Amino acid sequence: MYPAMKPKRLTGNEALVAPDGNKVSCLIDFWRWAYSDLVGNAERGALAEYIVACALEISDTERISWDKYDLLTKEGISVEVKTSGYLQTWEQKSLSKPVFGIQPTYGWDSKTNEFGMEQKRQSDIYVFCVHKHTEQDTVDPLRISQWEFYLLPTGVLNEKCGNQKTITLSALKKIGAQACAYGDLKKRVFEIVMGVK
């Protein structure tokens, strides 16, 4: 039996060690090599999760890849973070239109290593993060001012979208996604899910 492994927070100073025991490089060098493209869809998605985790004051925990939802607040609210943007790293003839994946899934539990029996949306609420910046010369996803955030309870997605797999930003707004300032994310996520005003 191999129980689930909890990620260990690393510093970046850890060494990549050759078979002869000599240091080849540092972990931070790998991070720079692998994850410097913050405009790319994969890295931008992980960054958006981290930005939301910071807003929810839960960034002191490590990210668990492929869990059934992205974040869990201290109050027990499960959060799915979805990301899109106008700029891409590849050559574009025009700006991209923000589209988000919203398909129901058989949620995988990282603790039990098992998929759920019911195909559904796994979280209590969705945070849709739009990297709204459109100028290549000044693009910087680390500037939170270049992002917009929209909140929508999962129940609304279920009611309005059924088994739909993707949704555009304009369609999200039509079904009631609420724009939210970064500094208000924690308060509004709690209010929306808990029904508090």
C-alpha cells in the first residue's frame, strides 16, 4: 500500500545532483527554465490558482495537481479556478476570445486515489480569472491589475449549462457571473456560498 504523498514545500535552493554526487544545478534554475512563460495556458492557469489562493489567504498550503477541485478555504468552501486571456505566446492574427472549461467530471480524490461515481461539477463555486491585458510590450501576469475576476456558484452553472463543456466570458456574464475586485474575493466567495450579505 502506498498512501497519498503530501507535497513538501521547497525553497528553490535544493540541488540537482549528478550520479557522482556533484551539484548540477538548483531547483530554482529548473523553475526558471520550465515555468517562466506565465502567458502560456498551463502556467497562467497555475498562476491564477495561486493568485486566488493568496486572496483567500490559503497560499501557505501546497497545490495538489489533479484533485477534484483547485482550492479549499479554511471554512471548507471548495473552489474551482478557471483561466483565460486575450494574449497567447504563439503568433496571433487577432486577440483570443476568453473561453473557459466547465465540463462536469468524475472527481478524483487525491487522498484515496479513486474517482467518484457521479459525473458532476465538483466545487461549491467557480472563480473565473481573465488575464485582460492586450498589449504584448507590457504584458505581465504577475501584476494583478492585469486580471479580472468573476464569481459564479456551481449551482448556477448546473442549472443554466447542464453538461456543457465550455463557456465564453460574455455567456458567463449573461447567466449572472459577478465581477469581483481582487481584494474582495475572500469576502465575496464566503458570502455567495454561505448565503450571507
